[in-house]
Amino acid sequence: MAKLISKTYGDALFELAVEENKVDSLLKEIGVLQAVLKENDEFGKLMTHPKINKDEKLQVVTDVFKGRVSDELLGFLTIIISKDRYQEIDEILSYFLSEVKKYKGIGVATVTTAVPLREEQCKKIEQKLLDTTNYKSMEMNYELNAALIGGMVIRIGDRVVDSSISTKLNELQKDLLKVQI
């Protein structure tokens, strides 16, 4: 259900951004908005508090954001609150950001290795991903997991390339267990 809500509202915001030719400006605004909302946990509690009525919540949003964000984003926040969907705002904004990245041809990759990579290795991996995918640019995220032993795991969306030593050892173990003597 939450996925359907985030898709519905995220698509509406994305379509508005494309129609108004404000994809880049809304992308920046939403990045800042996410950071502000993350830092101010009390604001979220206020917006989801059951004893505060919608009109008061709408007034707070208008007082806080009017003149600081675009009219489109303020209108969007107003709709979210008036439809009692504020509790899904993180998912909605994340969905919007993923749609913008698709629209702009930006891939998001997570590379997990057992040891930290050097700068030139990171650049080679990014270039290889650009060469083998249809993305125009890549947003790279690097993680460490010593359990991999060596090699790496690359995740782009729902696609995974696992060339880690731990996976190869597990596959070898399964193959050896299948052998009958």
C-alpha cells in the first residue's frame, strides 16, 4: 500500500516537474527538504500528531516554507498534508528522486568490497559501468564488508553482479557436496 502511495504522489510531482520544466530546481529543493526534515524530527511528529487538525498543520507548513520553497513544492506539501499522507513523505520524495535519476540517465550503483578501493580503482569501476550500461552518469556508493574476503559485489537497482571470493567458495562447497564417491 505504501509503495502505491509513494508511486502515485511521486509520479504526480515528477510529471509536474517535467511539465513546468523544473526538474533540476525541484531536484535541488527536494534534496534540501529531505535534509531539513531529517534534521528536524520534531516537525514530523507535529505533522503526524493525531490531535492537531489539518488546518493547523497546513498553517504551520505555510508559515515555515512559504517563500523558502517553490510554489509547486509548497502546493505539493499542502496536498500531502490535506490527504493525510505525511507519514509517507520520505518514500514519496525518494520515489521522486529515483524517477528524476531515470529521466536524467543517472545510474545508482553500490559497490561492496572487502577492503577500501583506491581512487583510480573507483574511477575504473565507474567508467566500466558507464561503458556497459545505458546510463549517462553514475552515482557511486562504496561499502565495506570484510566477509566478502576479496572481489566485489556491484548492485544497480535490482541487478547484482557478485564476484566475491566468499560467493565463489560457497558455490564450490555446494558443488563438492553434490559429488558422490
